[in-house]
Amino acid sequence: MFLTTPRIYSSLIPSRCQSIYVLLNKRKSLYSFTVRQTSAYSSFSESNQDKIKQLPTVKKPLFSQLSQRINAYAHLSRAFNPTGTFLLYSPCTWSILMGAYSVNSNLFDVFKILALFGAGSFLMRSAGCVVNDLWDRNLDAKVERSKSRPLANKLVSVREAVSVLGVQLTASLGILLQLNPYTIKLGIASLLPVCIYPAMKRVTYYPQVVLGLTFGYGAVMGWPALVGEALMNWSVVAPLYLSTVSWIVLYDTIYAHQDKRDDVKANIYSMALRYGDNTKPLLTGLALFQLSMLTTAGIFNNQGPLFYTIGVAGTAYRVFSMIYKVDLNSPKDCFSWFKTNSNTGYLVTAAIALDWLAKAYTS
């Protein structure tokens, strides 16, 4: 015969008294207790508490069929959410295609470099997520949005995470070694900001700036990867990089508004907390700088009309619409608008590609 004694959560009954009552009953040989929670009460058992870990629900069919262990690694690497990969890849494509436009590269060379950077973007973004989670595993447990991450809820151990990171970095190195020596040096230089970025949220209100410098680095590497060091044109690449950094700071500041309540409790800094209700004027300034630098890069590269009408004007419409419409006090709305930036990246990529193809066709 088994009897389950409910533990009633009431402000009128001290929790210590409830626990003593349950423990006293537990000593009787005729009784045992099982874990069962409902909206009104919860049964008590020490046997399974804190041992059952749950991953967030994954609606993608591929990941829902994986084993629990591989699924945990996929969550650790954010493989189920490709938005970050697309955002990292976009500046790479801009730089590669502007280089192709400048020197009239052939399709095979361009597609080869685009493919290498696509694979590299996936691996490096995943590696960056693992590094970030290793740094923040204790902080993530205090933030509602991130407390279910595999390291934060101890589904994955630190040793396992380091092993996954080692595989990702080894594969990334293999891709990097396919490029020319000058681009390899640039790629190695990018590792320092990748490693220190997670620490910035503990010491400064401007971690988004460090993320921009890191995440936009593909704008520096793409051009020389295609055309080589001899044809490197800093008058184009430098303003393109600055435009990219400004864009990343802009959308990541919106992203940071999701967590501002939890960040205060966890002593995490961000531009969302630094500027608060004055964030939208800041975002407007960032957008103006982004567009001016993108236009400057186009002018120095002698881009055609498609670049300006589709790329610059289209980006202006999308970015200013986002700034005007986003509700910075709604985490759901902030995340929704953040994700739309991948489409902005595609738009600029398409504009440069069409400009390049039009030039190739007419020449």
C-alpha cells in the first residue's frame, strides 16, 4: 500500500514545518513518496530532484531525432538556431563580393571562397558560443533566457564543452589553412577578441562594441582571401568594416534589452543598461554611421547603381523601420526584430552580387 502525502505551498504554513512533517512520515515503513507536481501542490521526493535536466523544445525534425547527448552538444553550439551564423557570414560575403567586383574575379574562385567562409562562419560562431557559455555558465543560470543552456543546467560538463570546442577550432584551422598566408595572419589575429569578449560584460557597459569588432571581422578577411595581399584595398575594406561594426552594435544592443532585468540582478553590463530610455537616439546615430560608411565603401570601390538602390537604400529602410517599431521593453519583440537583421544582411549581399554580375555582363 502506497500513500502520497502532498506538500502544500502556503504562506500560512512555514516551509520548515512542511519539511519536518514529510520527513517524519517518511520513516514509516508503509509509506513512500513520489515526485508529482500540479498547479496546486507538489509531492515530495529526494530521489530524483535536480537530476532530471531538460533541454529547450526543438521543433526542427533533425534535432528532435538525435540522441540526448548529441542534442545537448547541438544546443551548446547553437546549431539549431542559425541566425547568428548568418549574421557572422554576411560581412564576409560583402567583402568577398566587393573584391570580386573590383578585380572582375571568375565565378569559380568566388564560389570557392564563399563556401570556405560559409563553413568557417558556422564553426567559428559555434566555437564562440561554447567559449561564451564556458565563461558565463554561472551567470547564465541566473538569467531566465539562458538558464536552460547545457552548461548552465549541467547537462554538459566543462570537460565535454572544452572537447567540443577543440573539435570546432581544429576544423576551423583546417579551413583557415586553405587561404593565402596574409589572410591566415588576419584570421589568427581575430582569436584574441573572440576569447576576451565574454569577459567584457563584467567590466564595461560596452561589450557590444567588442562584439562588433569581433563579429564583423569577416569584412576584413573576405577581400584579401579572394584577391590576395597585393590587391588589398583598405580605402574600401576599412569603411566597410566600420559599417559592419556599427550594424552589429546596433542590433546587439536591441538584443541586450531582452535581458536587462536579469542583467541588473546578475551584475552584467550592457549598452541596454547604459542608455536605457535613451537607446533609440543612440541606435539612430549608429544607423546613420553604418549607412555613411557603407556608402563610402561603395564610392571608393566604384560600385554601380544596384549597390546604392538595393543595398544602401534597402538597408536604410529596414534599419530605421526596426528602430522606430521595436518595443525595447518587450523581450519577445526585441528578439523578433533582432532576427530580422539576417534578412538585412542578405539584402546587401544580393545588391553587391547583382552589381558584380551586371558589371561582368556589360564588360
